[in-house]
Amino acid sequence: MWRYGAPPLTRNNVVPVQFAISIPQFHADGEFDPAAFRTYLTRVEQLGFDSAWTQEQTLGFSPQLGPMETMTYAAACTERLRLGCVVFVSTLHSPVHLAKSISSLDQISRGRIEVGFGTGGKQRPFAAFGVDQERYVARFWEGVELMTRLWRDDRVDFSGEFWQLTDAGMEPKPFQKPSPPVWFGGSGRIALRRAVTSGLFSGFFGAGQVQTAKFADQIEIVRQALAESGRPTDDFRIAKRIYIALDDDAQRARNRINAALAALYMKQSPDIEAAAIAGTPGECARQLRDVVAAGAELILFTPLFDPAEHLERLAAEVIPEFAASGHGSG
């Protein structure tokens, strides 16, 4: 239950809007502070956030800790907080190893893990991982299916293009049955429709670099696919990562987040900048209403600087004002 602001309300009187926060992963060599990390996660839990999330980038020049290791440490620092990664670029992983790691962490955390999977897109350095660039999409779908089978079935026979198993088992299964919630991190029409109809995913997670209008179009595709497949709408959740910068000086907030985004994506992009929310708490709350109106049921706040300060200000100044407008968290 959210601890600030107005009593929880619901989007269209159906689905409560929940709030999540990113876990700080950017630490240069020797700069990780275990005590500060524990304090941050403890505070996230105290403030009533639904969940805390990591992301994955194995190769790159930003000093980013791995998601599985970060989630494992976070699990040891918390008791109730749900923990996730959005997204694992699962195309670059062995699905057998990834399924085992996720299952083990779900057991260790007593069922608090959520995972998102994505292909990573054509720009990934596939050769560095021994992956055929021409078949990465097929590899993605086969890998997710295999992980699902290993989590759910006692014995697995699997004859795929990339992996073959005969009478294979994986124990222990995840603590959550039949598996942790699995989010889809793709964006194209065909991929979104397949994510809905395949039965492999329990939700769609909109990317941080996607503007609200495009996110709304993606949600329309999801809803159409749900209707056509006969799958209940409450059986498939919708979330959105939001890059956010709070400052009493709105222009300073915009300048700082634009600089941080340029460093993160290694380029300056007006489209990515336009997807971020920046400004005073009131201005940010107003922009968040548009994201929820588009269909978001979970908002993942992702500050790119001063994470501890943003955590406190989001809880004290943004979410209460947002909730007072007719949305809340349950």
C-alpha cells in the first residue's frame, strides 16, 4: 500500500497504478559502496514502492554492474520488495543457464523476482557472443520457450534449431508457480502480437526511449491482440520505464537529463530526449498522467543522476500529487 498522498485509486476504476524505481547499477571501478546500496534499497522498501529494477548491458563503456548479481545483492538487502530486470537480452544467453540462475534467485528471494526478455535489436555485437545475426529473432523465441518449459515441466524433451534436450530436468523450480512474471521488452507490431498470443509472457514493458504517443500505439496493438486471441485483459500487464529528472529549476532538470541520456546512449537524440520527463514535481506529475492514460499500470522511475535524492522527492512530491489527480498505487 502506498504510504504517501491520497488513498489508492484505480485507472478507469479497474487496475491500480503501481510505482517502481530503478536500482543504481552505474559504479566505476572501486566506487561501489555496499552501505549506500543497502541504505537505498532499504529506503525503497520503507517508502512502499512496488518493485525495483535493473537493466542489462554486457559490453559498453558505461560502468554498469550486471543485473543478476545486482538483484542478488538487492534480495539480501530487502525482505518484501519485488526485484526485476528489464530487460535481459536473452538472445545472448544460454537459456538453460539463464533459467537456472533466475530459478535459483527466485528461491533465494522467496518468490520476489520478475524478469523481462528482449532480443536486443539488430545493433547488438552478436559475434562477440557466438550468435548468428541472421537468426537472432528465432533464437530469442526458442530460448524463451525453452526457459518456460524448464521452469514448468518435470521432464523436458526439446528439439529446436538451437537447443536440444532429452528427458532433461531442472530443480529446484522457481518459488513462484509456474514461474516468475515474464515481461516482453520488444516494440514492433509483429513481435507485440506474438508476445500476447504465444502465452510465454505475462506483460509488456515499454522502453524508456519510447515517447508516450508511440507507447499508446503499442498498447493499442496489445489490446487488439488480446481481444482477437480471447485472452483476458487482466491476464497481461502493461508497464513503462520513465527516465525522469526532478529539479525546482525545470530547465536545469532538462539540461541534466539530456546530458545523461547522451552519455547512456552514446549519442544525442531529440526523440529519446522527448521521451524523458523532466521539470518540477508538479510538471512531472502532469506528464505522468499522460503515460497512465496511454495504458501504463506500472511506472518504473529511472533517474540517471542523484538516485537517492530522486527517490525521496518522487515519494514525497510527485506520487502524492499524481495520486491526488485520480491515480494511485495498491
